[in-house]
Amino acid sequence: MHINSKKLKEFLHQKFEQVENIEHIADGWWSQAFKFEHGKKAFVIRISKHLMDFQKDIFAYRNFNSPEIPVPEIMETGHFSEQLYYCISAFYPGTPSDQTDLDAHPALGSEILKPLEQIHRLDTSAFRGWGFTNEQGNGLFESWEAYLSAIHNYKYPVCWKELAKNTWLDAELFKKLIRQMEDLYPYLPKEKQVLHGDYGFDNILINKNYQVTMVLDWAEMLLGDALYDLIHMNEPWIKDSGQIDYLSAWLKEKESQKIEVRNLHERIRCYQIHYTLFHLHIHTSRKEEEDYHQIASWAKKHF
């Protein structure tokens, strides 16, 4: 998705009249973000095909925002064009966590995990369902296992079986990985927790004191096993010696709290397989053949 800068400028001037310093600040899989100034204040406008992503941000602010889990307020949403939506929020200063100098603060991993720990402690008794959530915070599936087997995201244009008929997606590899994943379901916990779903990277802002000041982008929010959030934070096919090992930091914190993490290895393997399937699917949907084959090659060696 590419947003025409001239069209964006016209849109903002129609809404605010006086707009200055429009600046592209981020590209995501599902949206683009721009900073702009109006009335001596800075704002962010994000544009996407998927209104529910922004509605989930609104839900997170209304239900989760606190000093422990700082969530930005969405000030406005609506149609940007016939097929695109926008949302506007205040601009919050800070450095994205994936652009922070790790050498300057070795304990940054623990700081980044503090809000995530609070997210995982949120009360889920009022939420129905499991897995990917809707704009009311309810899961779209009857069980965590049903969500995992579905390889589902409402932003997918077609399911993996359809992609396998017309693209390079390897149906036999998918079937093999799904069988391996489902064999591990007996080891999964039955407790339901809130997951951010896309925690870390440029969705976390860090201040000069190396503290988390904002948790952004709740579009991938889930109800399920908290351990899944940690798999996302260290993609299994990427080995980077300069990267924070979030899973090890999380396990160390659990150990200090004297909390037993049951069936750890089975759960890690289950979620690594699911996360791999997710990426194989999405890279095919986005026509990113090279990325697909790199991950498929890794999967064939490790599963």
C-alpha cells in the first residue's frame, strides 16, 4: 500500500486548514503512518484498509490504558478514501525499541517486558472466545487450539489452501507443520490471557531513561497463552547476536517470581511452528517470494 503524498496533504488541509511539516514516519504490513503539525501540536495519522485495526486501538485505550500500560488515545477515525480508513492520535516522542542502543543499557530487555507482564495479568473474565480478537476484545474462536489450526487473520485475502492452488505456497509443507503443531496441543495451558500480538520493535516507544512510554498498535491483539507473545519478539529464523533475548529475560523473571512455566519446550515448539505458518502465509499473500522461500527452507531444516 502506498499513500500519495499530494492526496494526503489535500485530505489534512480539508480537515484542519492549517497543517505543517507532514512527514512519513513508518511503514507497516497493514498501514502507513505520518506525522503532521496543527496549532503548534504534533499528531500522527495512520492509514489502512482495515478499520477494525483502529477500533482495536480504541478498545485498548479505553480498557487497558494506565501508568503501567500506556496506550495512546485515538482521537478520530473515518474514511480516507473509498477503500481506505484513517485514524488520528497525538504524536508521542520516544525512540522505537528496535532503534535503541542496547549497549548503553543492557537491562533494556527487562524494562521492555514490564508493560507486557502487566498486559498478561489483565482480567479476562469478561472476554469471550479465544485467539484473534474483534473490536470488543472478544476472541473469534471457540478455543485457543481452534485459532492456531485456522492460521487466521481477518486481513488475509484468502486462506492458505486457496493460495496453494495458484502460488508457490507448498501445501504438503503446510500439512506437515500443522500436524506437528496439533500433536503438541495437549501440552498447552487452559488459562486465557490478553496478548498484544505484535509487541516490541516499533510498537514500543522508549524515553531517554530507557523506560517504556507508549505501547502502540493493538491490531493483532489475541486471547490465549502469554508465551506466544515472546515467540513473536524473537523470530526463530533470525539469529542476531546483538538482539535482546526476550524469552530468556522473561523466563528469568518467572524464575525470580518462583512461577513454574509448564511444558515450556513443547509450547515453544508449537508456537514457533504456528508463527512460521503465519509468515509463510503472509509472505505469499504479499507476493514476497524470496522471503517465503527463506523461511520455508528454515522450516524444512528445523521441523
